[in-house]
Amino acid sequence: MKASVFTLGCKVNETESASLMAALADAGWEVTAELCPADLYILNTCAVTREAEKKSRQLVARARKFNPAAAVFVCGCASEKDRGAFIERGVDFVTGARKKEEILSAVAERFGGRFGALPYPVQSRTRAFVKIQDGCNNFCSYCIIPYLRGRETSRPIADILSEIGSCGCPEIVLNGINISSYEGGLASLAAALAGVKKRIRLGSLECGAITEELLSALGGLYDFAPQFHLSLQSGSTAVLRAMNRHYTREEYLAKCRLIYSRFPEAAITTDIIAGFPTETEEDFCMSLSMIEEAGFARVHVFPYSAREGTAAFRLAELPAAVKKERTERLLMAAKGAAERYAARFLGRKLDFIAEEHADGYTTGYTANYIKVYLRGEYACGKKYDIRLLSPYGDGVSAELYED
């Protein structure tokens, strides 16, 4: 029997899907993460934007094109938000984001077999995403996820260490819906990871998580990847207040300076929303200027997407043309920021972990999250010393470093 476990959305969704895949494989199923001919489709959905919800609903038809007689099970944020939208499409089983393990009971009922507790996820050869917490208590005015994922919960440190110890990947990414709220503090978790002989990278952080204590603990890791994805959303304090974000522009910049004081060559990456309902042209220009002022290495840009059930949903949206134009301006500025950051390291010795082979190159990322293109085929999962040469594609070309 073959199962296709297809995932939309965040790395947390991917990690949870990987746990479902591990459980199915342990039970004797042939498992793939691709949409292809199969006996069972498990569709892990996303609801972070209207477009993500639409794509989630469309997945049902996409799966059935491969095998109309297959069982289709649905889980994730989109089905947590609107189960009826999937039930009316005739799927065989629906659960949400909070009880994905129910999928296994449904598989056992439909196909037979027996499943225990969800196992640790199947991980790639190079980078393992380890989920350290779930849920969010922030309730940003534009975000539906806290209503779907529920309140914050954290995994015990011992369980996290056990999963990391069972994983052969050279790089670990600590992820969750809001890892900044990790119970007991991220600094305590980082201190507990000091003996882990792997590269440690953090997932998305909130401004308030950046403290001297955390940075000191990260500096004590065996191999810390100095990339901080510090979520911004807007460079305007007025818009941040309307978003229910709990910091000001000035406080955010102070946290960036604190990071650079401890890790001078750190990559600070971020998210910015274009066209929030209260955003004026002046507010928007403050977001634009923030890209250079904070020295971002990479910026993910999203046009505002109204989510029914959030506080911002009642606000009048800006015209679509305005959102589109602001998105394009942010993307242009983001491209320049990425190029400036990478240019600082041209000719320098760095290391990267090889991840994939494509078109005659081996690709992967440096510790500070510069994408590397190294000509030739090198062993995936191995770390190489390289010299960055010149911009190439969405990253930088490189050669092996020789003394």
C-alpha cells in the first residue's frame, strides 16, 4: 500500500507531516511526500492567507486526479478553520491542526493495522526541523493561526535532546509556531544544547526573545548558525500598534544592534507585510527604510491578506493595486538588501553544508544563510570550506577553499 503525505504551509506543518510519514513507514506503508498515484492521500493544509486556504481546498481534486478511488484524509489549519469546505468535497476523513494523530486511527480503521504514539519525524540527510513548541498567545490582529493552533505548549528539553540524538542530520533547526515563548526560556534550551555536536539554527523569533542571556547561550553552542529570523511586519510604530505587535520601531532596531554586538556578521532576516489596512504611504516608506537601516540579509514580503475572525478583518482593505505596488517596491528593496549582504563575504572563507545537486552544481547554505552554488557533485550532508566568488542565481557561486 502506498501513501502520499502532501504538505502546504510552514515548516511546523512539514515536521508534523514527517512524523505521520514515519508512523506509516513503520507500519509497512510505502510513503512519499509527493502527489502521485497512491492508495491513500493525507493532505496537510494551511490557512495563513486566503490563497493558502484556496490551494488547500484545491488539493482534494489534485489528489483525486491521480487515483479517484483512493482514500483522502485531510488535516491542518485550513481544515481546522473550515471543516465543512472539505466535507462537502467528499473526503473520507477530516481533522484539524491540533489532533493530527487522529489521522492514524482513521488509517487503522480504514485499512487495518495498529499505530502507537507519533514517532519522531523522518528527516532529510542535511537539515532536521525539530519542533520545540506549538500554539501562539500573541493574537496579532491580522493572524488567524492562534485561533487554529490553540494556546502555547512546549516540549520538555529531555524529549528535544532525545530527538536530536536520534537524528543523523548535521544541522538542526529549532522550530515551532512561536518558539520565542518556549517555556523556561530559549536561553535555557540553548544552554542544554551546548554539548550537541551539530549546527544549530533557530526558527522565526519575536523581538522580545532577543536578550543578552540568549545571545550568550547561543555563543556557547558547538556550531551556532548566526541567522536570526526576527519577524518585523512593519517599520511603522503606528502600524505595529494596529497589528498588536508588542514593540516599536526603535525597540526592534535596538534588538538588531544587540545581535550585531555579539555576532557582527549575523544575517538578520525578516517578514514584512505590505498594505495593512491602516498603512499610509508614510508608514510604508518607514518599512522600506527599515530594510537598509536594520541591515537585513533577506526579507520575505507578503501582501496583506484579510482573515475572517481576526481583529483586523473589520478594517477596510486598501485597494489591491496599492498592495500590489507596495509589494513590488518592497521586493525590489529586498533584492538589493540580499545582494549587499552577500557582497560583504565575496572572496571570504566560509563553510556550507551540501544539500542538493542540480544543473551541475552542489547547493546548500552557509551558517549565515547565504545560498551557495559549488560547481561539481559533492557529498550531501558534508561540510565544506569554500570561498564565495560572485552573485549567481538566487545566491553566490563558490569554489573549494584551499590554503
